[in-house]
Amino acid sequence: MLMCTLNSDTPRWFAVVTKYKCEKSVLRTLDLKGIKAAVPQQEIIRLYGKRKRKVVIPVISCYVFVKITSHEYVKVLETDNVAKFVSFNKELISIPENEIELLKKIAGEYTQPISFTPLTYQKGDEVEIISGQLTGLKGSLISIQGKRKFIVELKNMGFSLHLQVEPKNLRKAIY
């Protein structure tokens, strides 16, 4: 976890906690203020009775990521529906650019087909994603739910992120 204070010259990424289901409105408001912000989103299909509808939701609920200098700190906090900055021991946590890019990749994952080679996996195995935009990421297999539904834990962002991954998109990690 990288701790850092705001810099007046160099903009850095920080996470902001928003009110429930307000990420998109906060993003629009910050954009109007000229503040660079991101909300990685994913498209999912929801069932409403007998109808299916594609819905776009944030990858991480109640979070907006802002790239700011110290001059923009107060502008962000004054934005409607912004609760606070994510901090640890009263220090803001700066998020590296590559982790923001990782979140954006997660939002658009698994668009390419790949051939299936059956392997045996066990809970606790270290695995690597071998297909799609998250290729090369390593994590721990924390759950096997049937033949086609594995839950992988990634720990690249200072918190644990659980992804559902098909076994054809995994291989045992080589260290």
C-alpha cells in the first residue's frame, strides 16, 4: 500500500467513497469541474421477470478514482454525494497508474475465445490468467464452484478483489 500526501505539482490517483449508487453522477460533476476521474464499469445482464436487460454497473461500488493535485482536493470533497477520500491512519492512499489501468481492464474482460485444455486445480493453487485483457495477472484460487466457475483472488490494489474465471482462462502459476 503506497502512502503519500497530495502534491501541488504532480497529479496522483486517489480513491473517493461516494454515496450508494451515486458513482456516475459524481463522475459527471467532477468532469464539469475539470477534474480527471474514472469509474471502471462492467456490463452485466439482469433478469426482470421474463425480460433480460443489459445494465452497466461500477466494478467497485461506491468508489470513484480521481487524479488530482493538492489544489483540487477541496473541490472533490465539496462535490455532491462524495463522502470522503480513502485513507489509512489519516494519510491519503495514492494509487499507482498501473492499478487504475488494471481496473479498466477488468471492466472489459474476456472477449476472446480460447481452446480448453482440462487441468486439475485445487483450492489454494496459485494461478495465472492466460486469456483476455487480464493476461499475466496472478492470484490464488479460493473457490471451485462446478466445472466452469472458479473464484480467483487478486491482491494488487491494497484490497482483495475476487473474480469469477473460467478454468480455460487459467493455468497454474509458474514462479
